[in-house]
Amino acid sequence: MAGHSKWANIKHKKAAQDARRGKIFTRLIKEITVAARLGGGDPSSNPRLRLAMDKAFGHNMPKDNVERAIKRGCGELGGVNYEEIRYEGYGVSGAAVMVDCMTDNRTRTVADVRHAFTKHGGNLGTDGSVAYLFTHCGQLLFAPGTSEAQLLEAALEAGAEDVISNDDGSLEVITGPDVFVAVKDGLEKSGFKAELAEVTWKPENEVLLQGDDATRMQKLLDALEDIDDVQDVYTTAILDI
């Protein structure tokens, strides 16, 4: 069942992100600020910053906003210092959920995350309880109808690790996190523009949820996404709604 409803799930995710445009800007500014603080303000030598900037410009964020976030991260402007925290837990039917946050108030964030889990039939777990079920990697998703042979050739030449063909006809290119930007650039030069391109935590095995279970799981994921301090939510669940 690998890849079942993959394309539909990605489309839903993109639509949900578009609906939260204001929140997306806030999250990207946080990511740019932290990336600059940890790795410096030069995107050519800071892949995490380069990726965050690409996402920001992809969402039409004004250049001034990006530059201010970089300066804030480098200490040239004052502002809030965010720390990165990860929470792990279980959703409907035991599907694993991992929630990455950036916050200036741990107490507030954990209370909000715990409430979302509890209200929607999940449970907040301990550190490490589900992280081992995910692999840190770069992921680029291409629409059904993309030439698998041509994409495979271009991806391997660019330094990708694997190309996965999903049941719905979509194709995934998997990379190491450190070479993601180089592979993305190489594929674009070869004429392949991904519908979704991100450094993510990809589940080793997926759990298919259907009907009421899928609906309840979607409500949990939406509730987590709606928390101001949440940056990203990852799950082993594939939803067939």
C-alpha cells in the first residue's frame, strides 16, 4: 500500500497551507531567524537558511521581511529568541505523530500540544517514543504523468538517493538532507519542477486510515497545525477521506 493516496494527501496539505498564509509567514520568519542564528546569514554557506529563503520567496514573502529576519538571527536587530522543541505522540489507531515547534515559552507550547492530542483522541508520548519511525531526508514530489525514466536519470545524476513510484502515479525523489538543495537545483536545471520540495521526516512505514478514523486523524493534525508555536507536523498516517 506504499504511496496510497499520496497525491491527494499532498494536495490537501498544500491547500491547508494556502489557507493559513498568515501563519506560514510567521513560521518562515521564525525558521529564517533560527537558521541565520545557528549557521550565519550567508545562504551560500548555510543550506538551512537557503531552503528557508526559497520557501519564503515561494510564498511571495517580501524581500524586506526576509532580510530583517536574517539580521535578527545574526544579532543585528533585537527580537525574541526561539528554541526548537520536538513533541512525539500517537493519533488515531496508534499512528505516530511528531510535532516540531519553535517557541519562547515551553510551558505554553507543551500545554497547547497536549490539549490538541487529548481533545482529538491522541496521546502525547515521551521523547524518542516515535522518532525512530521516521527518517530525516529531502523529499521532492512530482505529479502523476512525470516520466519515471527521465526523472530517475536526472535525479541520480544530481546526487539523489532514490526515486519512488507511488500507486497513484506520483513520483518521489529522496535525498540526503545535506544535498537536498543541490539535487533540487540540478533537477530544475533538467526541467523537473517539484510540486512539493522539502527537508522532512519521512515515515519508514505508513498506516492507512479510512472513513471515520481518517476524519478524526485529520482533525488532530489540523488542530496541531493551528497552534502558533508549531512549525511542522509529521505522521505515519495516510488518510483516505
